[in-house]
Amino acid sequence: MASASARKRVATRHRFRAIEALPWALAIAAFLLFPDYAFLGTQVLILILFALSLDLILGYAGIVTLGHAAYFGLGAYVTGMLSARLGWHEPITGLLAAGLVAAVAGWLSGMILLRYHGLALLMLTLALGLMLLQMANALAPWTGGFDGLYGISPAPLFGVFENDLYGHTYYWYGLAVLFLAFLVCRRLVHSPFGLSLKGLRENERRMGAIGCDVLERKVLIFTVAAALAGLAGGLFAEANAFVTLDVFSFRRSGTVLIVLILGGPGRLYGAFVGGTVYYLLADQLAKASPEFWQFGVGLVLVLVVLFWRGGLLGLADLALARRRRAGG
């Protein structure tokens, strides 16, 4: 009886709940209420997609990295160079090319980097991002080097929808890309493979002892995460029509890590909460103090780490649990 109940829970755990429609409803409502801020909204969607890719390896597989921006930057430059240097302006195939190149890079680097752990892995991932940054700077005829890559001009989506001044088209485009990527991630983490990733996060040695091919699973999820980061980078290049060396920077890797910690790693929707809160918080603090807004962001991050280990979603769960106990 117990085994039948367990099998039923496993078979139904991937089903959508009504509450999961809330983020998408809020995204649609935000556009309808504030259409003039569609460009800012697109940047939030790109950050959420980037954080979602990091959540797969950090929140679920327990792989800590300081160089995830390497794959974001690869995707951005692939899409940008296809348009600005090779004259390929079709946005969807340009975005797919970004994801493909980033996936290949993630697989190749994962086969090497993921054989290491702890501080060695942190330093190697950080070094990878810095190496790609310097490579992009050295290949200035293609990448624009320190001056950046300009002249990116994506064609209208499906030959009809042009990118208008306020970025309305790319808001919906970005939301569609994020939704499809989320469906893939959600299906993945609720599969038996996703359960094995949680096992790796909790005790990698024990997973190896029971016959799990640890390196193979880590490389596979690393490849998927790199592909999603590449999609985020490609979308960034198309929406902004320029790419600079900053896409490879440690600051970008650090920002997406902050976003995930704020929202709550290992939750998928933590990327949504963290990305939105980070942008709103940074915007308001920058208005109040343009010079010291990062101090405010850092203070909030410290409070979250010290008191709410599960991030803002973990805090919400705690509040709901207390409310249920009080009601009961």
C-alpha cells in the first residue's frame, strides 16, 4: 500500500498547480499596466532565464560556479556576430545558434571542470570566464573588442513583428522564450533524472556507491544549463542591439548568483522572485543613492543569508506554515 502511494506521488508530482499560473499572470498584467516599461521588463525576463539556468546546476545538482557568465557571453556574441558580421538577421535561428554553441561549450568545459570540487572548481570556472573575456577582447575585428559589438539588427519576428521603440515585441518574445525554457526545466527536475541530481547535491559519494554515473549526470545538467544561459545571452544581444565585454564579467556571474540566493535556490520559481526583486530593489536604491545603492543590495543579501536560508520563497513558506498552525 505504501509503495503504491509513493508511486502515485512520483507519477503526479509534475502536474501543474493553479498557483503556478501566478507569475505568468503577473508578467502579463505588468505589461498591460506599464507598457512604457516593456524594455526594462525584457531585461528582467532575461535575468530570470539566466538565473533559471544557474538554478539547475547550483540549486538542484549542488555545483557551485563563479563563471556562469561565460556561457551567457558566448550566446550573446554568437547571436551578435551572426547579425553584425555575417548578415544573418533572423532572430529565432540566431537565438537557437546561441544556445547550441553555449551547450557545446558547456559540455566540453564540463568534461574537464566537473572532475574537480570545492575551491578548485570555483577558481577554474572563474578562470574560464576571464579567459573568454580576454579572447573576445583579442578578437576585436569580430567582437568589437573593448569598444563593443554594434550593428546588431534582428529582422522582424516571423517577418511581421518589428522591435518597436518601447520594446513591446521583445517583451512578449522574451516571455515566450522564458516560458518554453521553464517547461523544459520543470519537466527535467521532476523526472527521475532530476531526483538523481538532488541525490548528487545531498551526497555525491553515496550516489556513486549505488551505481550512479556521477560525472555523466553532472556534465549533462551542466550542458543544459549552459544552453539556457546561451539563450539568455542571445536574447540580451537581440533586445539591446549591442554586446560588450561585460557579458563575460565576474560581476554578471555574481549578480545572477545574488538573484538566486535572494529568491531561493532549488525552487525554479526562486529565479522569478529573485530576478524581479533584484531589479526593483536596485532601481529604487539607485534613485535614492546613485553612489551607494550596492550597499543596500548587499545588506538585503546578508539578511537573507543569515535569517532566511531558503531565500524569499523560503520565507513565504515559513509564513504560510505558521499561518496554518495558527489556524489549526
